[in-house]
Amino acid sequence: MAGILFPNVEAPDLHVMSFNIRRRFERITWPPADRWPMRKQRLRTFLGANRPHLMGAQEAMPDQAQWVQDSLGSPYGRIGLGRGKDRGGEGTPVFYDRDRIEVEDWDQVMLSDTPHAPGSTGWGNTIPRVAVIAKLRDRATGARFTFVNTHFDAFSHRARRRSATWLHDLVAGEGGPLLFTADVNAHVRSRELAGMFADGLLVDTWAYAPARRTAEWGTYNNYRRPKLGARRIDALLATPDVGVRAVGIDPRPTGTQWPSDHLPVQAVVRIPGGGAP
């Protein structure tokens, strides 16, 4: 059975998740736990049990994104396309409970000096990196906020530093409550990502939460028993005006194995500014 950290989260609270679901690779056969046909049902079981109101996913191929949406259930919508020049391929989609969340607008940009050129690279990354930026409204409270989901480069320190600065500048220009989910490919509190937290515009929900449902596990476990003190490379950040109620990283496998080589980060938050829906 899948573990559930936050059952029955109700308004005005929101259950949010960041989850790198691990891209499907046809020719990689080791370890066996990484094979998509072997783990897709584990992913479905986990998502069907947890069902966050909002989830930023990383490394999702189009068929995997559809699998995630179907696994969450019929009330869920999806925004976000691929990172390729044709907007196909791997992406960072956002999944949302349509009964709770209304999408008022959304955009997709590349992490490069030409953000509106699909498939563009720069900043030291040779692989295109894409971000989804959504303007959302909580149907239960009327609160409006921005949600950003992306995947920082895995190979270039420079690209990650530039991406952290990009995020800071984005938040500075947005105003209002904002949530950020991502695989940032470095410890969330590392020096190279310090730009994310410049001027106090964003906080790490893990450090900000009054309640932690689990220990701080390393989020890249690669289908092995998770380790304490390992790098937490999956981020769930918020502007300081967001009320962070609790956080957790569930280290338990779903059945006998994990659905991904990453562990999802989860938080219960409360968006300010809500009034009559």
C-alpha cells in the first residue's frame, strides 16, 4: 500500500507536491526497478492514494503525463508542454484538482536568454530546460496565487546559478503569493542556489514549516533505501506570505519498490487573501 502523509486536507489548506517521476527510457534496463512498465502501476497507486491539490512534476514524457493525470483521477487537469522545439518531449507539467483550483492563465518559458524560443538553451546547459508559470485561483477561498514548476540543469553549476537568479527575478516581478516546485539538482540550501532566497523573497517550506511529518530525507534515492543527511534536491518553496502548515518526504516504497528514483516533497499550505469564493 502507498503511504499517505497528508490525508483529508480541506480548505482553506492546500496539499502541494513536487515529484520527479523519472523519465521513461526504452534502452536502459538496469536497475530493473527503473523500467517504466515495472513501476508505472506503483506510481498510479501512490498518486491515487495521496492526490495532492497541486503537483509540479518533472521528467514527464507525454504518455507519462497522461498516465499521471489518469492516475490522479477525472477531476484533475494538466497544463504544460514539452521542452523541445516543437513543444514535444519531456516536460514539467502541473497537475491540479479542478474541483479546487481554477487556472486563470498560464505560460511556458525556457530557462535561457531567449525564454520564448521553444527548445532554446543557454546559461551553460546543453539540454533545454523548461518552466511552467500558472496564475491560479483557489475555488474554495477565492485566493489568487502564482505556481511555478521547473527542472534545473543536472550538469552545469553555472546554469543552476543562473536559474536561481531567474527565479528570484521572476518572484520580484510577480508580487502576491507564489509557490515553486522543482528538481533543482543541488541541495536546496546550497551556495550555488542562494540566489533563490536573495532579499527574502522566497522561503524553503522545509525550514519554514512548524510541523515536519518526517525526517529530512535525501530526495534522490535511486530505488535504494533513502538516507538521512543526503542532499534534498527537490524543492518546494513559497513566498513568506504563504502559510506553511506542515511538510514531509515519504521514504516508504509503494509495495516492494519506489515509483521513481526521486522521493516526492509534500507540504500543506494556506494561501493568503482569500475571501468569499
